[in-house]
Amino acid sequence: MLALALSLIGGYFLGSIPFGLLAARLKGVDIRKHGSGNIGATNVWRVCGWRYGLPVFVLDVLKGVAAVWLARWLAVRFSGNGSWDGIVAALACIIGHSFPVWLGFKGGKGVATSLGVFLGLMPLPSLIALGLWFVVFKMSGYVSLASIIAAVALPATAITMQLMQRGYGWPVSGFAAVVGLLVIARHRSNIARLRAGTENRFGRKKA
């Protein structure tokens, strides 16, 4: 129980580090008042350029990986359950990123951080989802559409591998499905704009 509690707390506070907000402030910008108002890497990239957006993306991914690795270390240190502690830390990290206590529970959409936690939990399905993300983004120019497709592909791949008895366990596969739904829910406004044809393509300024 101690390992589980520490994984929960550590995962949340790792996730709640607002790298996007901090990076934009280095350029004298409050990212919450520009672009979409989101503190994630995509908005930082659009507003401040790739020199700020790319490090934010990498750091948001790494904090997800770190949360899972921390949970596994705690499980070994305090005789916890590595699988469940990792899942708890991963979920806490995503929630921390999406709803950081420091920013009035208004954070990012959790795509990069979700990628990070799943790279720690299930590397192969994560890499497949990441590859699909790049393909959809390259073809469409929509970050949101690529993220939604990847959020569907990750649990689908994990469940397929599990049915083939080559997966990472049903708890992790189920967790992937829950996170996929969370990511899609966080993109509700993007889905509405995609349907209306008003979603902004990456690299193009809004009219």
C-alpha cells in the first residue's frame, strides 16, 4: 500500500509540472493567453516556435516515462505490485498534466504525457500508435486528428496483442482503453471543429 500511495502522489506531481507554461515564459509569453490557450506542446510550438515546442513535447513524454519507472522502483523497494503501481502512477501522471493543482486544474490534453506513460508500460503498441500519429498528421496536417486516431490505435493494438497471448496483460490493456477515451474526451472541441471544417491545420495561422 505504501508503494501504491507513493506511486499515486509521485505520478500526479510529476504530471502536473507545466513545462509548456514554463517554456513559454522564457520567451515572455503567457501561453494561456495565446493561440488555443492550452499549455501543451502543440500550442507552444505554434505560438513560440519549434525551439520551445519541441523541448516541451520531449519533457512531457519523459515525465510520463519517469512516473512509470518511479512506480516500478517503489514496487521493488517496498514490495509493491509493479504492474498495478505502474498503472496507478501512469493514470495519476496523466491526470496531473490535464488537471494541475498549480493552474486551477486547467492543463493540457495529455497526448504527449500519455505517450510517455505507455512507452514505459507497453513499448511496442506505443511505437505503433506513434507511427500512425505521424502518418495521419503528415497526410492531414491536423494534430488533433492524429492524436485521436492514435488514442484509438493504442488500446486496439494492445488488446489484439493480448488476444494473441503476446500482450502486456489485461489490466494494462484495459488502462490503455480508459486513457484513449480520456484523450478523446479532452479533444471534444477539436472534434466539433473537425466536423465543421474549421479546425486549424498545423503550420497555418487562423484567419
